[in-house]
Amino acid sequence: MFVNDRTSWLAGLYGYNGCLVGVALPTFLSVTPQLWGCIITGSIVSVIATVSIADILKTWKVAALTAPFVLTTWVVLLASYAFSGLDASGLSVPELPTR
């Protein structure tokens, strides 16, 4: 993996999407040992996606922002239906407070 923009790399901009993946996956998936592997793998993939998407979009002088995080999280969440060790728990159904 070759990064031309060393300043952004040292500022942590490429790892930011990996952190977002690590926060998002436990929100939608039940906490199991397999989840930790998905978090690590998803974080690594999001860094690679960030470098790739940023390299493509710099042609038009557009920032990648959080697009790699969204794409990586969607892929992992969609793939979780095929894995037996991951349970897509989702968010609880909202309800109005009662007295």
C-alpha cells in the first residue's frame, strides 16, 4: 500500500474510517468472538478502501470522507447473514415512554 499524502497518513485520516467501522459493527451485530475478527478485517479493508478511493477521487479534487466506512460496513453487515457466528441483532424498536 503506497500513500502519496504522508501528511494525511500521519494525521490519522486513513485510520478514521477503520475506527468508524469498529464502532458501527457492534451497534448492529451481537457481540460474539467472530465479531472481533470482523471488526479487525473490516477496519483493515476500510483503510485500503480509503487509500484507493482517495487516489481515484483526487483526479477531480474530491475528498473520500467517510464513503469507505459506509461501503465497508454495508458489505460486512450484508455478509453477516451468511455467517453462522454473527447474529444481526439490529437496533431495538423505538417506543414512546409510558407513565
